Amino acid sequence: MDIQPAPFIPPAPKPRTTPPSTLEMIRIVYRNPLELWGEHTYNEPWISANGVGGHLIVANDPGLIRHVLVDNARNYKMATVRQKILRPILRDGLLTAEGEVWKRSRKAMAPVFTPRHIFGFAQPMLRRTLDFVTRYEDGGTSDIAHDMTLLTYDILAETLFSGEIAGEPGSFANEIDRLFETMGRVDPLDLLRAPDWLPRLTRIRGRKTMAYFRKIVTDTVKMREGKFKRDPGAVPQDFLTLLLKAEGPDGLTRAEVEDNIITFIGAGHETTARALGWTLYCLAESPWERNRVEQEIDQVLACEPDPTKWLDAMPFTRAAFDEALRLYPPAPSINREPIEPEMWKDLHIPKHAAVLVMPWVVHRHRKLWDRPDAFLPERFHPGNREKIDRFQYLPFGAGPRVCIGASFAMQEAIIALAIMLSRFRFDTTAETKPWPVQKLTTQPQGGLPMRVTPR
Ligand code: HEM
């Protein structure tokens, strides 16, 4: 009989047993905030403490999370530190907009993400993935973490602009990497809440890259607008066309169209890439699970050619992806700041406290999950997933600011996994020793070198 072996326990920092000194804490925050949290954090419903940067609240109780993200969301703005990092890049894009601008933009952009449009992106997603995997036909070893960022960038560029980018397409991809590497970093001065006039050395280098990048986006939008005016019937139905249609007095301004293009690139390709990389890694280390997923994919692909149907038709594949999102949430921390002080049960939440809802911690909380550190996709199999509280599993956030691209990402991930796993087997090697590190996303330090063999 086929007996299910013990589950794989993927690498993660052990909860600390002693609190770090102030200096050590600053060092850890800069190097890898995932290493900061102690036993308490993974066991208590919340942590409330005074730290270097002010008052800190870690929210773990699903009721408290629901309160912060949904029931009293109006009292919470985006955390100051996060805004300082991201706003110079994304400006009034949806991720960093606040107040009336956010409200108007979210409403204007809702039609862009309807199921009809998301389904419309399935064929370009499939085409790009089929093109992409030809690189594996001769077999060999490759850094899958890097490969997945190339694949999701390809898919995003196709669904954003249909390849119609002003200037050299290759240079655009390089500039994006450089932009987020230089600008998207926590500066130690931000953590210490130093005044804004003190220059952040980590960001100065990024300014030139940003000016160049912005110009490409402006020129691309102008190019498309010209085409739209000349022959509206000939423009592709991609994100850019949909965003331009959302322009108007009650919709987006031209500057906001550009900000949101940059936001989609920033929020929408590395996140999905990380999730795909971690999924392939966890499956490679769990051959029993991988076998089940491969069988499912083979069966579905044999009789269902329509990629918009795959997400519903592949519950085991989806469960493996969901479980990788639990263990390695690409957005490991959702940070908020209360506008007014308030009470939740007997917890006092002071004004300006840093309120952290950390998927990384909540998804591994000792009181919320059975065997929290194990890769067990069956938690998400039909019949089990319904038992998971909505507010203990939040890879895409929750409430009014829930990820607007979640359905896009899920569809893309299942299409990419179906194509990759139906044609190739991904195995770890002696060099595959990833260590999760929190940058803008949860990255595998050391990459994911894996051996790829045609099946
Ligand atoms: C696996 C992939 C993804 C993950 C894990 C993810 C995660 C998240 C999370 C946790 C948030 C909420 C942040 C907060 O409340 O502070 C968010 C917001 C957002 N995401 Fe995603 N995301 C993914 C893919 C995408 C894609 C593909 C797009 C666009 C095409 C996208 C666009 C956005 C935008 C624009 C927001 C801001 C929404 C708002 O504030 O109204 N994301 N995402």
C-alpha cells in the first residue's frame, strides 16, 4: 500500500528564546526581520510592547485582525515606514494611495479586475509559459527563484502592454530590478523615525533609475493613446487599455494611470514569482505530494484545454500552492497605524502605534495550526479548507485593501504550475539550501538551484 511519509519541514528561523538587545534588533531588522520573533510571538493572541521605533502591536488573534483590517479599518492608515519606502516609487498607485484618492481609484479600477477580464488574460498567460519552458527542454540545473521572476515578468509585461513598450524591452526589465533593489529597502533611519530632511543614503542611488523608468512608462502610455485615437478597434485588451478606459473626472487621472502601471509591476510580479518558487521547492522535497499533483495535472490537461477552467479542476495543485503561500507568504507583513487610540477587548492600541498583522507569524501560530511548520497541502483540500478561519490565513490580506490582483495571481500560478509540472520534474540538489529572508517579499536567500528534467 502507498503509505504517506512524514511531511517535509521546510527551512525557517527558529523562534527566539531570548529577546535581542537594541543594537542586535536594528541589525536583525536590516538583515532579516523574520529572525526577530520569539516563542511568545508565535503563541500569544497579541504582543504589545514599547520598542526603539515607538509602540508595537503584533496582532495574531483572528478577531483582532478582523477588527484592524475590516471592522474598524477606517481608523487605520498605511504604516509610515512602509509609505516612506514605497511612496517615492509608487506615488498615488493603489498600494500607496490613501483617503479619497484611494477610494476613487479602487472604484475606478474594480472593472479592470472582473472575472471576464481575468479570464481574458488566461491565453496570454498560457502562451508566455509555453514559450518560457522551452529553456528546460535539454534538462540541467537552473536557479528557479530567478527563473520564476523572469516568467512572471514576461506574463505581466504581456498582460500590461502586450509587448508594446517604448524603448528597449530588455532594458525595461533590468531597470525594474535596479529600481526596487535601490529604492525598495528599509533604511535604518526610517526605523528610528528620523526626520525626513535627513538624507537616506540607501535611496539616493535609486533616483536616476526612477527618472529613467518613469519616462519609459510615460512614453508607453502616450504611444498607446496615439494608437487608441487612430484606431480604437485595433488596441489590445490589456491592462494599459483598461486603465486608460478608467481615466476620467470620477476615475483615474493620467498621473494615476502611470502610477498604477508601476504599482502593478511592483506588486504583481515578484510576489507571484516567490510563491511559485517556494511551491516547486516544497513539492520537490515532498515526492509523495508531487506525485499526487502531477497525476491530477496530467488527467486534467488530457481532457480540458481551456486554462480558465484549471483552477477549479485542480484542487490538489491549488492546495500545494496555498500551502506554500501559508509557509512563505510573499507579503510577510501587513502594517498599519491607528489614526485615533482605541481599545479592542482589554488591549489598548495607542495612537501612532505600529500595528503588525504578519501573515508570516499568523500562518505559523502554534495555537491556530496543527503542525504549523510542516508542508501539508491536505489542510487546503476540499472539506478541510472550509475549517480555516478567514482571518488566520491572509496571503492576500483582507478587508477593503485586500489584494486586487489575487484572482489574477491564482489563475497565473495554476497555469504556470500545470505547464511546468506536466512537462518537467523539478528536483533539489545538494546546493539547494534556501533561507527565507524578508525584503519587500519573502525571498529564498541562496536562490533555488534545482535540477530540471523532462518527464
Ligand atoms: C501571490 C501573489 C500576490 C500576493 C501574495 C499579494 C499580496 C498582497 C497583499 C497582502 C496585499 C495587501 C497589502 C495591505 O493590506 O497592506 C496586496 C495588495 C495589492 N496587490 Fe497584491 N499580491 C499578489 C499579486 C498581485 C498582483 C498579480 C497584482 C496586480 C496585477 C497585485 C496588486 C496589488 C495591489 C494594487 C494592491 C493594493 C490594493 C489596495 O490597497 O487597494 N497583487 N497584495
